Amino acid sequence: MTDEAVLPRRISLLGEAMTPVLVKLRNEIAQPISATAPVGSMIDVISAGLNSLQSIVHRLNGQVNALMSDVVAKEDASDADVYRAVGRFEAFLDDLLSEYQGLKRLNAYGADIEGRDLLAGAYRHTLAQIQGWLQDLVDTLADPQTALRRKGLPTSGPVEIPLTLHLTGAPELAALGRWGERQSGVFSSSHNSGLGFWGTVGALALGWGIGNALFGDDDCGCDGGS
């Protein structure tokens, strides 16, 4: 017989508040977008987009850590604190979605079409990984026992459920580098394009775990990680 997993209110509320954010992200990623916006230099668009992707990774790390510090690890977090933290995370996602959708709207021609689609694909890759993490978070906080079994973890005693966002460089980045080299070698020696960043880092693990009080303790001694 297993114990009953009991989460503190602020943790359960985090999952509930993130549910509409997850639904919105899923719907926005799937929404068809018409290419109607005029575009000037696709080289400039892609250079700016790659630099922005690199910045997004650092911003995302801050957003994930803020959910930990402002909600998970804050035992006296109020309902308002939870909703404010989720609102800040949603605002970050809105910015990322806006950049992605702006790329999809560009009415490119010739070789620029490939460059546009590869960059948009790199953004979509990042959005899809965030979506997967949010789905795990929502599912885990809604039903910790099922999450423990699904992850192959013990269903009684001291245990932590990891909620880690594994962020990797999009496969489109390598193809985009080759595309850039065909356009007068513009990315061949650039250290600020974002390609070099992912070539060095490879992958990042962002997130934390929910643990220590899953089985009826007074509160959640939630251990953070990154």
C-alpha cells in the first residue's frame, strides 16, 4: 500500500495556474500563420534572431529559477504570489511566441525562404521543449502518485520528483549555419550568432524537484537544482 502524496497548496496551485499557460502555448504553436509581412535583409533578420535565441536561453533560466524561489521554495507564498510568478513566466512566453510568429509572417523569396524557415524551426524547437516541460509540471502537480510511477520512482518514503527542462540546440541551427555560409560566408566566423553558443554548451538542464513532503508532512522541503 502506498502513502498518499500531499502537496502544499502553493505547489498545487502552481500546477493549476500553469494549465491555461500550457494550453495557450500549445494552441499558439499549432496555429497556421500567413506570410504577409515584407522583409528587407534576411541576413540581418537571421543574425538578430540568432542573437535573440541566445538571450532567450538566459532569460528562460531566470524564469525557471524564479518559479522555484518565488513559489516552490517560499513556504509562505500566497495565492497572489503564485499567480504573479506564473504571470511573469507567461509574459516571457508571450515575448518568445511573438518573435516566432513574427518570423513566420515574413514574406521571403528565393533562398531567403529556407533561411526564414530554418530560423523559425529553431524557435519552434525551443517552444516545443518548454511545452513538454510545462506538460510534465502540470501533470506531476495534478497527480504526484502517477508521476512517481511513470518516472519509475518510489511511491512512499522520502522521494523527490524531478521537474527538469532539458534544453538543446535545435537541429535547424547547423543547417542555418550552412545556409549562412552560402550567403557570402556571413556566419562562418561569427562568435555572436548563437551557433557557437550551442556548439559549446550542447544542452542545458533547467529546473528543480518537488520532494521531501509528498507524503503528508507539514510542508514541502523542496530541493532546488539546475
